[in-house]
Amino acid sequence: MFFVKRREKRYYLLSNSCYGGLPVIRARVVGAAGFGGANIIELLTAHPEAEVVSLVDVQGVGRPISDQHTHLKDVCDVVVSAPDDASWDDSIDIVFTATPDRVGMTLAEACLKAGARMIDYSGDFRFNSAQAYARYAERIGRDPVHAAAGLLPRSTYGLTELHRDEVKKTSLVGNPGCFAVSAILGAAPAVREGLIDLDTIIFDAKTGVSGAGIKAAQTFHYPLRYENMNAYKIGAHQHNFEVERELSILAGAELKATLTTQVVPLCRGIMTTVYGQLTSPSTTTGELFDAYKAYYDGSRFVRVEPQGTPTSNNDVRGSNLCILSINVDARTGRMIVVSHIDNLMKGQAGSALQNMNVMFGLDESLGLRRPAFYP
């Protein structure tokens, strides 16, 4: 290993990796105490070209993060800093804000001014104008005034499979919502190719309890969650806004879709069943499968399976994969696509790392080549 000066007062440790001695990416995680923070720390510590150098949270200040996430002991023992103590200078290359809405927008200007790039987990930078953000915020009952509206035109929606070229050029990514990832990937090829009637799209989505975050709540108390399931935010889920926006772009026309989200007694995972009336009743399962295979050709983390191939949550748990089961109900002339992702990986930290790789010109799958947990 050796050091090389890249810019004034800035040094990178180079490694002899198979990627040609690329510079180590120095990462800060804001919101390190949550599930989203823990998961991106896990991925970064196993990444050959990244290093966790700064952790920020209001919890566990002054103590190693491994005191809170004990599975990280001897893997990442970086001490947690308070938000007010985290300086913004050229010692950071990438910032992951694993935080609720309206936190990332308060940090973005300082982050970008310091020369770092940002990937935000919330809805703060999923939209490219103050007007679009306001419509989203009003829909979910939040303040419609964006605290960093001037940065919105610079932001990129971080669903890599749809916006890979834009992600390569940006310094600010709005990481997609977990339900949005599952729903958009499940419907995109059919919408783009005009295979389904845009007025008939329905997403029936089920998720595990980890999607609610690490903070305890009565409704997620084990006795109330075990052997129980329920729908929530019916007709009002925040991720539906980005689903409709992205699919409308693909369709070249505004569309509205129904998204019904449900919690099931499961730790992690999302299964979204996508329904849409086929525009041609004669479309066969094979033709639909071929359209999906062609659309995702070259997408490392989307696997398309034909009708009759068993797929389940176990096939994606702990991985950055999205698995799509392609089906046609010939009797009703309806498309049925089942989309499986891990909500904490492809739905959050995995997508974030995938975006980081693209932003820094690395192999998109670097640090993410791992199978699902088994058994």
C-alpha cells in the first residue's frame, strides 16, 4: 500500500485491489444507531474500496457504535459523534443520511460544499423541484417547504436500474423507498413497453416489521405482532407518490396506481404482487417473460423467473437482489408479477451502496456479491 496526493490537503490510501488500486472512499453515516445505519455500516466494512471514518447520531454519543449494534464488535468500533460535533471538511468523500424526512435537507448544503457526495434515505431528495416535493409533503401531512430547495434540481432518484447514467454524474442521490423499489421494478417493463392498461395497475405489498425502524412502538410489540397482520396507510402511503412519478416517466403519460401496504409477522422482506390488465389479451406468459428479460438485461441485481418457478422471501433475504416471477392469467387477460426484495437491503442499504459504486465509477456489484441467507 502507498499514499498519493490527489488534491491539496487530501490523501487517499490506495490498495492493490483487482480494480487497479482505486482510492479508498471515506464514508460518514448519519443516523448510525438505526437499522438503516447498521446495515450500511455492515456493507461498508466489507467493501474493498471503502472505509467508515465517521458516525453521527443522537444516540450513543461518545461510545463505539458496537455498544449499540453489538454484532459489529471488532468489525466497526468507530465512536459516535453528536450532530453538532460533526465537522464538514474534506476528510469525508460520501455521506449516507439514514435518517427520517427533513434531516438530510438540513445537512446537504454543508456536505456538498465540503466536496462530499450524499445519499439520503428519506424523501428529501427523491424529487427534482420544490413543487414536486411540496405535493409529496402535503400528501403525507408534512411541511411542504423544502429547507434546501435550491439543491433539488441537482438530485437524482437513486433507483439504479432506471437511472444508472444520471447516478454516475450526480453528487446527490435520493435513495428510493423500499416499497417503491419493489413496485417500480415489478411494473417498469410492462409500463415502458405498453403491455398493460395504465388505469388498471394495482400493487399488493406485504412487508416485515423491520420496515418500521428500530424504535419500539406498541403496535410492533411481539405479542401484538406475532400471528397478526394488517393493512396500513391505505390509499395514502408515501412511497406511492414516487411509484406514480417514475412509472409516469416510463409511460410518457401521467398514471395513477393503487398501492396497498400490509405488515406481516416477518422480520425482513417485501413481496409485492403487481396486477395489470394486458393491452392485448393474446399476450402469452412467454412473451411477457421475454419483455422483462430484455428490459433487465445487464442489471446485476434483478433476476427474472418464468411462470412456474418457485420464488420466495428466502431467495432474497440478506441480499441486494430483486426477484421477479412473471405470470399471465389467460382466463382474465391479466398480468401478475410477483416482486421479492429484502426491505433493508435492496430496499435501503444495498441500493445505497449500489449507488455509491456507480457514483465513484466502481463495479456496480462491488461489496454486494453475496447470496441470500440460507436457511
